[in-house]
Amino acid sequence: MSQPKIPQYITVHLGPPDSPARNVTVPFASYIKNVASSEIYPTWNENALRANIYAITTFALNRVYTEYYRTRGYDFDITNDTNYDQAFIYQRDIYSNISRIVDELFNDYIVRQGQIQPLYAQYCNGTTATCVGLSQWGSQYLAQSGLSPYDILTRYYGPINIVKNAPVTNMTESYPGIPMKLGSIGEDVRTIQRELNRISDNYPSIPKVPVNEGIFDAATRAAVVQFQRIFNLTQDGIVGKSTWYKIKNVYTAVKQLSEVYSEGISLTEGQDLYRRVLREGDRGVEVKIIQYYLAFIGKFNDSIPVIAVDGIFGPKTKAAVLAFQRYYGLAQDGIVGRNTWAGILDAYDESLRALPEDYRRYTYPGYFVTTGATGSVVRQLQTFLRTIAENEESVPYVNVDGIYGNQTKNAVLAVQRLAGLTRTGAVGPLTWDTIVDLYNEYS
């Protein structure tokens, strides 16, 4: 799971979770102002107000970040039922001093030291109800005795940090929109791999998977299938929307992310290997892959300029992205985000299918070829590798059997080592082109 962001909007269910009450979607800051005006007294000491607003904001953000309700099949982020969540009175008046403080603090939130997830900042009034968390009246007494908002919060939650000025984004659901399956690659795959590995501590029949490269290989597929078997999902080894959200639901449960004292998500777990968004100024393998796809698409579409595959997201790459977005009716921002990336993959596949068969077998198939893959694409790859092995001593012999096992992986690793490519043992577009070039050189 990546670093939290503040949503522009939050959807509130005006009743208990299973009630037929309506949903309302409101700006996140307006939601915090409403809850604060409903939960606490505006005449309290300002340090108490600030401490409570930190808790209110963080509680809501925990619900959004863990997708607590959405992973359970609901179409909202939080309820207004205080048995479950926070008081929210739709269209109520807002106190001016609370509005001022929320405008300052709405994108600040509480974390435990060494963790990234917003704390499940449970609280109660401290008189008629008590809980493991902040006492609202207790916070007022502490503020009156001179404690700062941070000191008040540490009295109730222990060692914490306050994250300041978190980015605000037009949040979308965490599901990437494209089913992940054998050959998929990226940060979303790494997320699934990390979460399955943690879930397997509680469900040992789920095999551990490697997460370093974020490549959906045979080991990942085996873990997904076993997870699906345990939780009565279709056992297809594909992480579609239902499997994605069930994994998130179980992961949140085993990590107790919606508890005051949870296992938490460490800073290391929150570090991304792959950029989720590519823009002008970026460099590296991910940029090369985007350029590869765009250059290929541009050969068949005069509206999209053909660009060099140099790993530098410069003005020419941005121009190609803008041209692609314009042609396919996407938001024209020159940035490769989720929707543009998905569109590029679809357009590449469409261009590939239009090629004659004799040409297509030399062209990258549009997905990473890795352990567990079978069929004609693997057989063609093995044919290339066998010819290379006959001419390069460092590349081991490969059977042409259409099954991507360890023998094929070792040959791919040898080619990657030979060509100075990142050694993953999986064949992406750059490795594929290298293999084809070597095959053409020796055949």
C-alpha cells in the first residue's frame, strides 16, 4: 500500500452500513468541519479543538485508506452512525472557528512512529462512553492545563507523528482497473504480492512469493489461486476487482489496520519500486517501456509521432503522449497515469493483432513472458533462445517445449546479463527486442 493521500471528496452513508439510507458525496474538508461541529463544542480550548480535529481527520482517512467499507461491497467510504463511525449531520451549520482550524489542518493526519497508515484514531466523549483512544472531555481538561495538541494526542495514542500537508488528490478506487494475471508487472502487482505474503502468515497454505521485481509469475499465480480457494472465489489465478478487494479486506484484518493498536504498515512496505505516474523529467526503464509502446503504435498511426526509446521523458515523449491522449479521447495532460497507461496497452494490443502472423511472431506480445507461461509465444521465445545458445557459450541450452520453466528462465537471465539488462528472468519488451536482435544476428 502506497503513502496515503487526502481525497478531494468522501462519500457518507446516512445511516448504519446495511440500512437503505442515502449516500452523499461531499468535499473532504467540508466533511471534517461537519463532524467536528457535531462532535465537539466550539467554545472549548483551541488546543483541544485541534487535537480532536486531528483525530476526526485521521479516523476518516483510515476508513478511506483501508477502503474499509468498499472492500466489503459497499459503495461508500464511511457512515454517520456513531456505533461505527463519526457523527455527521447533512447540511448542518458549521461553527466559524472550527471551519478556520479545519481549513488549516484537514490535510494533516496522525501515524504511529515508523508506520505510514493513518492511525485508527478511535475516540469517545469520555463521560457517558469510554474507549481505547482519545477522551473528548479529557482532551479539554488537558488543554486547559496547558498541553499542546500533540501532547494531548500522545497521552491517548502513545508515540505518534503528525504528517503535515499531505497531498490532496481526486481519489479513485485502489483497484487498478485492469485485471492482473500471468505476465502483468508493476507496483500493483508488488502490492498484491506483499499483501498475500502477510496473509500467508495467518493462512500458511498460501505459498510465499517474491516481490522484488513486481512481476506476476507462476509463484504469484499459485498464491492467488490458493487465496481464491480459501475465500470461495473463482479459482482462475487472476486478480480482478473481487479478488483485489478481498485481498485488501483480509490484509486489513490480519494487520488490524482498523484498530487503535495495529501491526501497521512500515515505511519500507510503503516504498514504491515502480512509478505510478510518469511525466516529463522522469528517466529509467519504465520510461523506456512507455516509449517502446508509443513508438510501436506510432508506426501504424500517423497521428502519433514515432519517438526514440532512450529512457528520457523529454518534450518529444510528452508530445507523443499528448497526441495519443488526443487521438483516444483521454485527458490531455501529457502524463502517463492509470487511464493513459491502460489505453496504451489496449492500443498496442490492437496494433499487434492487425499484423500478419509471420511478422507478429517476432514482435513483443504485449505482456511479460515469465515462469508459468505456456503456448506458442513461449515456444517462439525458446526457438530464439536456442539459436542464441548455439552461438553464445554463456547462454544455456533450451528445450522448445512451450513451457516457461527454470531452464528458459536461466537462459533469459543469461541474455539479460550479456546485454546489461536488469536481471529479472522475465521477458519484457526490452529483453524481447534484445533476444530477437541476437537471434537475427546468429540465424
